[in-house]
Amino acid sequence: MSTVDDVKKDLQKVGTKKRAEAALWFFKTGPGEYGEGDKFIGVTVPDQRKVAKKHPDLSLTAVQTLLNSPIHEHRLTALFILVAQFKKADEKMRKKIVDLYLKNYARVNNWDLVDSSAHYIIGQYLQDKPRNILYTLARSNNLWKKRIAVISTFWFIKDDDFDDALKIAEILRDDEHDLIHKAVGWMLREVGNRNQVAEEKFLKKHYKKMPRTMLRYAIEKFDKSKKDLYMKK
């Protein structure tokens, strides 16, 4: 069975100082920024996925250890492993993975970590279950809980199930954080990709009060004349 040290060593082999330094800016790690204090070893996402595939049998205890790491790539690779394990797991194991994930929301603490995992784990798990937890997360004061709530709905959207995505978009319409504006706008765009009528029903009710970034993301695929109409407010 793979160990935490196996994963860390494989990641260290493919990390570079140059990429690590670039990531500090890209993921906003400065004082007061959303990624403040995060650390990097400079591993690309494709390389992290390769490392994750080498260690599919990592125990949940070992995954927890990686999630506790201050190194961003350790946490993201742990999440790639969790996603792969969830896909193959029975219902009992899926529940354990979901519980682990929700317990560690504070370690799923950047947009790429959320976006690579939330819909594959939380969204997929809730497909045939009550979704109250998403509304609890969406109404929290924590940035990452709110982003997890939004991105989790992507799983339902891909199944032409838009109700929760639109309700959570409404809850978060007036959120102050740019990362929530982008996430909500993205999910609205995904709704529109499948059913533009459903998206426009939401937009006609809310577009005048939506943050501009949220609106721009939501209407990105519209033709120019329709974009201009919405952006005029």
C-alpha cells in the first residue's frame, strides 16, 4: 500500500523552484489575499494527476495527512486520489469520503482545490439524496464552504437538473467575494449551455443587481447583441 512519503517523494521529483515562485502570485498568497500563506513546490496539475494515479490505494488516514500539509500540491494530489477512490467506492465508503471531505473544508482552501473535487464528491454523492447541506454551506460566512456549495451543483447541471444551482446562485447573488462571483457566473453559464431559457429566466430577474463579474461569466456564450443588452443594466 502506498504511503504519504511515497506521494510526497514523487511530487518532489517533478517540482521546480521557478513554478513554485510563479504559483505564489497566481494563487494570491500575499498578506490579506485569499491564499495567504500557502506554499508550493512547483508541480504541474498533469504531473499531480500522474502521481495520484500511481497511488490509488492510499488510505484515508494518509489522505488526511496530505490534506493537513501546508504544501498546496500535497492537498490537491490528495483530492485527486479521493475523487478516484470515490468513483469506485461502494455507498459505505463514499459516505466516509464525503465525511472526510466536509470535515476538511478548511484544507480545500483555494479555487483549484474546490473546482477539482466538489462536484465529483459532494455533487455526485447528493445526486439521489436531500441536498440541505449545500444550502447550509452556501449561507455560511466561509469563502470555501460557499464555493463548494456552488461548484457541487455542476454535477446536477450536467444531468439537466438546474434547480439547486439557480437557488444557490440566488442566495449568493450579493456575495462580496470575486471568487464567488466567478463561480456563480460559471454555473449560470453551464445552465445556459444546456438550457438558455432557464438561465435567462434567472437573469431577467437578477441581472440588474448582479456583480459585473458574475454577469460577464454568465453571459459569456451569448451573442454580442444579447450581451450588450444585459450589460447595459
